[in-house]
Amino acid sequence: MLSILVLGCLIQFYLGFANPAYPEGNKCWRPIFQVAASEEVMTEGTIGDKSLVNKFATLFPEYRMNCDDAYFLRLVQRGFPESFSNLSILMDQPLYPLLIFLVFKPIGLLFDNQSMSVIFASAMAVNLLLMIFGVLLFYYLLKDLFSPKVAFLSSVLLIFSPLTHVMLVQSTSTGIMEVFIIIAYIYLLNDYAGRPGQKRLVMYSILAGILMTGKMIFSLGIFVICLGIYFKRIRETVLFFVIHLVPLGIWYLFVEWGLGIKFEIHVITDYNFGIWLFDLFSSPWSTQLGVLINVLPQYFESIIYGFMMIPVILSCYGLHYVEIKHKYLIYSLYLVSFLILFFIMNVILPRLSFFLFPIIYPTAVIGLKNLPHARFFSPVIYTAIIIISNINVYKILEYG
């Protein structure tokens, strides 16, 4: 089964280049031929980059690059981590460029260490490795919680999900890095719940903190804290909260004192992450009530679009058949934790709501298993849901 999952990751990796999906009319997604013809290739890359980008554009003419991709490539090219002085917008998420740097450094000794093409290839290698390791962790997590069959089918749904298809081939911490962080975080939480201990608490809290330097998905911390409070594990919860901030604190001190750069979190300074709440709470109560009333419909609508609806329906049906204590509490807390994060961000998007996949996909598979006549029709049903729930089929039909 594991080899099939790895093969699925490789197939999805190819499909991401050959049959890409992207928002139509969005200027942030640049066609590869446009990138190849731009002056950036010559001014920011090397002589060899021009030829390599043109060959790549010939192989995958439909491919598009997200506008954020170049930031991460420049971070590595311009001397990581000193390059944060000119690209401070990524200062709060150093883990992804660090991984690219670690892969690129030995390759750069053999090739041109200024080549943007080689850095991009290193980023793609990081994405693929994160996806493979993430899927395998997801499989073992669900195998422990449910069964090998549920774990395998849920992992297949994750591999061929819309977000994976779009973001696996983009050199940005948005997408695959986030998927890996969520899986690893929940894997550590489940392992600790089964084998609690002081040393494991410290070690796992530090690992969770390191994951947060890849992307600050605060909802995961909210989820853990809420569980700790409900199950009256207050001491462990407080220790986790304090210890998991240590890696970010060390990074902050390194940036401020080691690099001599002012530490900034641009989602706060540039995008008013959380700041908008002060304006909301100072507004009339009718405005506050209107905002709160609109949040839930927007959230559930984004979940439906994020999963192409069918898995969400099956998840609601399948939750009833899950044989885990406190299943409704855990499911609800996970939903609410991300709702809190999105509300603070003031951003609710299907791409972000896809982060509910750890509760949606396994419960959807269990829902499939328990449909009337599912035993007789299961191969057909499983095939149908995988086809309906992933974007590859639509892209293959569109591009022929």
C-alpha cells in the first residue's frame, strides 16, 4: 500500500505540471511562457536559466507560477538567511526556505549556485519529499486511529485533492508545507495521547514549535489547548504552550541580534491580521452582530467548495459510525479552532478550509463504507468518490 501511495504522489507531481489548475483571470498566476520572455530571467538568473526556462515552457506549456514563488527563490539565491534583510515579508516562516537551502546547497556546488532554475528544482524536490512523508505519516496516523483501509483511501483522497494538485508544483510555503505541518502536528498529538510522558511532552512541544516556523497555523495550538482544558490536563497544556513558543523565540532573537534585522510579522503589519478586530469591537453592536452572523455561512460554504462537496456530505454521515470516544467533541473543536483562526485573519477561503482534511477525509471514507449496499458496490463507490473529489479529472478532460 505504501508503494502505491508514493507512486500516487509521483503521478500527482507530474499532473501538476502537465495539467495545472489555477484561478482564471488571476494576474498572480503567470503563464510559464510569459516568465520565459520576461527580463527577470536574465537580470535575476544566469545565462543558463534562459535556456532552461524555455525548455521547461516547451515541456509544460500550460504551467503557471504563483506570484509568491519568486520570493522564496530569491531568499535562497541572495544568501540565506541574510537575505531576509531585503525580503522581510517571509521572516515569520523561515522553515520552508531553510529546507530549500539545505537541498540546494550541495547541488549548487556542482552547478551554478546563482541559478534560479536549480533553486526552483530544489524547491520542487522539497515539495515532493514533504508530500511523500506527509502522506505516509497521514497513513500511519489513520491506520492507528481507524483501519488500514480507511487510512489508505483517505491518503489517496489527500494525494489527488484539489489543493495538492494546485500547490504541489509551486515553490511557496503556502499549500504543501501547510499540509505537512498539519499532519505532523496531529501525528505528534495522537502519539503523545497514547504514550504521555514528561520527556515526550517537551520533545513534541519543541517539534510542534519548529513546525510553526514553517507556517503559523495557530488553530492547531488552539485545538490542543481546548482539548487539554476539556480533559483537565492543565499542567501539560500550559507546558506545551510555553515550550512550543521556544523555537519561534530563538528565531526572533537570531534575527534581531544575530542578523541585526528588525523582526516583523507582515500578516499583522501589512494585512491587519487580528488588528481589524479592534475596529470591529469599536463599531455599533448591529455591525458586530452582522459580521458574526455572516461568518458561519461563509465558513461552511468555503468548506463545501474546498472539498468539492461530496466528501463533506459523506463526512457528516460517516461521523456517526466512527468508533472513537469524544468523536463529536474532537470533530467540533477542530472545526471551531480553524473558524477562530479565519475569523481573526478576516479571510475565509476554500483553500484554507481544506485544512480540515484530517477530519473530513477519514470520516468520508467511513461514510462510504457504511452506505446501504456499500459492500457490494464499494469498488464502484470508492472509484466514483475519488474521481468526483479531485481536480485532475476535470483538468485532463479540459486539456484533452
